[in-house]
Amino acid sequence: MSDTVRRSPAPAAVTGSPVEVAVRTARTAYDSGRTRSLRWRRTQLAALERLLAEAEDELVGALAADLGRPAVDAWLADLSSTAAESRYARRYLGWWARPRVTGVPLGVAPAVGTWRPEPLGVVAIIGPWNYPVYLTLAPLVAALAAGNTAVLKPSEYAPATAAALGRLVPRYLDPQAVTVVPGGPAETQELIGAGVDHVFFTGSPEVGAKVMETAARTLTPVTLELGGKSPTIVDASADVAVAARRVAWTKLMNSGQTCVAPDYVLVHRGVAEEFLAAFTAAAQEMRRGDLAMRVVDERHAARVRGLLTGHGGRVVLGGDTGVTTAGAGDLAGPGVDLTVVLDPDPDSALMREEIFGPVLPVLTVDSMAEAVDFVEARPRPLATYVFSRTRATVEAVRDRIATGGIVTNHTMFHVLVPQLPFGGIGRSGMGAYHGKWGFEALSHRRPTLHKPTWPDPSLVYPPYAESTRKL
Ligand code: NAD
């Protein structure tokens, strides 16, 4: 890979909407050629890690203001996860970017075939509000590692974090190569249509469809990291106490507002009571008896509370739809009761919509085949979790369920493994990232075939003799 830095063209005129200016600036930086150098890429990633370390207090404060997120949670879920992704990419990007030499078929010889990953150009990165640092900057790691420039559009529902990113990114990173634009749907739509080379979107399937529709008009490729209802299957052979504790922990994390949170549980009838008792005990202990959970805003709280009516199931924990606030001191805000609903109607809104909040439906099943059929009859989930000590159950989940990812005997932890691709399938997403998978998603694998001018036999040119067909 060339380390040459081409001369930058004259700066583009700074007229137009903020989106136009951001895209033009990122395009000019890309066209300068400097992002192709591996040294530039590593420098940018190191600068991103410095940003996360030095501006930790500023980012933690913004996450508290937006989401009521405690400092430890902010560090674990947003800051350290992003830094780990960056360190991993910085270490391996030279290997991922290496040119490869291939063999060629006899009919093409003599020739040398090579290919190498090339950057795509300007990548638009559209973030959600639930982990607004990690889910905006981890895709940026992939974009920078692959030698692209980027325009970030953080979520308008995490405004303090969006503003912090707007201040910090130009201070630490190449300010032409990575630009930040604020805004909501209108600005995002403008960005998608503004001549970018790739759209990396994280958000809901409904908005993902709108993003893809707009991108289709200009044949702009998309990566869609979406959501859905990720099931957890607990069979009769499972360590039920461990299953309940792990599901409780990860459902409570960010009050269930996590794309890979366990959305609902399918538990074997024989261990259902034991699971419910252990889940309740674990959740009560983790919450110190306080079931009111802080969610992002009142609009979201009202939506989640709305799922608690007309479900036809039995409420076995929580269920108070009058809860309006949660959290203490500076972290207080709109709240929803941590709620468990046993055997809701499978056709209710609670079982059709992604919950994205602290509500756990638990459905009893008589066999693992029934559990697998239940999941398979619904849109493909982003993740599926299975707690079992029976190999046949684990194999049935692995072989029969089409799902973005699988974790056995835990939930969600595949997200933290940069060696594993992360992404959905069907309605839960398109494409994957993390580690080299993100590098590949934002690279073009470009072949080059080099032919010598000799030999140049006349029999390869028309008109052909009849005997040529048999060669
Ligand atoms: P969202 O889809 O409402 O918003 C995401 C982004 O899209 C925001 O930046 C928003 O400004 C923009 N947007 C909103 N309407 C738009 C429109 N009409 N056109 C273009 N852009 C538009 O998602 P959210 O509420 O921020 O996040 C929750 C959803 O995201 C859940 O479904 C969750 O499962 C999913 N999610 C997925 C992942 C993943 O990695 N797969 C991670 C986090 C969240």
C-alpha cells in the first residue's frame, strides 16, 4: 500500500447546508489521498483512543444527561468497548490491508493476478441513541481502518452526546476527514442522498427500510445494523439459576434498551416456576428492590408502558403502568417498572414489537422443538440465546434457527468479541462489522490483472479456426 501523500486540492468553498459542507469536506480529504496511508489510519485510531481517554469525563457527563447512565455503565458499554475496537483494528489493519497475489487459470496465463482492499470513499455513519458513543464511533473505527473518510450523524435523541462528539471529534481527529453533522430524519435523509459512497446505519428496521429506499435512488450501498426480538431459550436441562441471573443482568443493562437484549424467554414448562423465581430474586437483588427503571424519554416510556396492556398474560413481577420517574439525583428521569409477563398472547403487541425496555415476556413450551418452531415462525432475530446442557438442543438452535448470532449459556457477549462478525439477517440487518469484518464491509476488494506483452500468439485473435474450439 502506498504511503505517499498526494497534494491536497484547493479547499472546497464552504457554502451550502451543513450536510453538504460536511460531505464536501470529507470528499476533499478523501481525494487528497492521505487516508490511504496505513500510517494515517493508525494515527487517526490512536487519536480516537486518546479522545476517549482524555475526554472521558465530558462523555460520561453527556451520557448521564441524555440517558441517566451511571458512570461505570458509560465506561463499560460506551467508552472501553469503543477503545478496545480501535486498539484491535490498529493492531491488525496492516495485515487486513495487505495485497494478495493469486494464481490464474491456464487460459489466462501468463499473468499475475493480485487483489487488495481499497477504501470506498466517504462513509455516512448514522447512529442510534441507546449507546450513542459506541454505536457511532465503532463504525468509525472500521471506516478509518479501511482508509475512508466519514460523516457522522449521531442520534438527535442523545443531544448532549451528539454535541460532545461535535466538539471533540474535530479536536482530536483529522477535522476534514471526519466531520459531524447534527440533526434528525430530514438531515439524515439529506446525508444519504448527498453523494456518499456507503451508508452505515444502526437503528430500527422501520427506519432502516427508509434509509435503504433513499440509498437505492443513487445505488449507494448500505450496511444495516438493525434490531428485533432476540429470544432466549431455556430447556429443562439448563442450569436454571445461572440462566435466570444472566438474563436478569443483561435485561436490566441500560433498562433493556439494547439491540441484543434478551427480548423474551421460551422456557420449558418443567423449569418455568424455578426460572421465574430465580429471575425475580436476581433482579430484586441487582436493583436493591427498586423496580422503577430509567428509560430515555417520556415518549419511549409511554410506548413501553403501552405494551403492558392487552397482552393477555399474567404479570408476575412489576407491571405498575403508573410509574413515571426512575433514578436518583442527576440521573432521574422517565421510568418504567421492570415487569415480567407470563404466557402473553403470541399475537399481542408485546410479542410482535421489539420491546427495547425493561419488560420480559416469558412463554412456557412443552419441548425444544416447539421453541425452535416459535422462533422460526417469526422475523429473523438479531441474536438467539440458548441455555442448555443437552447437545441436541444446542444443535437444534444452531442448525434450525436463522439468526444474526447465537450465544449458548449466556446472552449478548458475542458483541464484545472483535474476532466474531456482528450483524443481523433478514429483518434484523444486512452486513456485519467488528474487527476485520468491519474493515471488509467498508473496503472494496479490487482485483488487478497484469499481463506481459509477450507471448502474443495470433491464434487467440479472431477469425478463429474451427480447431480453436477444441483447445
Ligand atoms: P431509529 O431507527 O429511530 O434512529 C436511528 C437513526 O436514524 C437516528 O440517527 C435518527 O436520526 C435516524 N432517523 C430517524 N428517522 C429517520 C428517517 N425517516 N430517515 C432517515 N434517518 C432517520 O433507532 P433508535 O430509536 O435510535 O434505536 C433503536 C433501534 O436501533 C432498535 O430497533 C434497536 O434494536 C436498534 N439498534 C440496533 C443495533 C445493532 O447494532 N444492530 C444497535 C443499537 C440499536
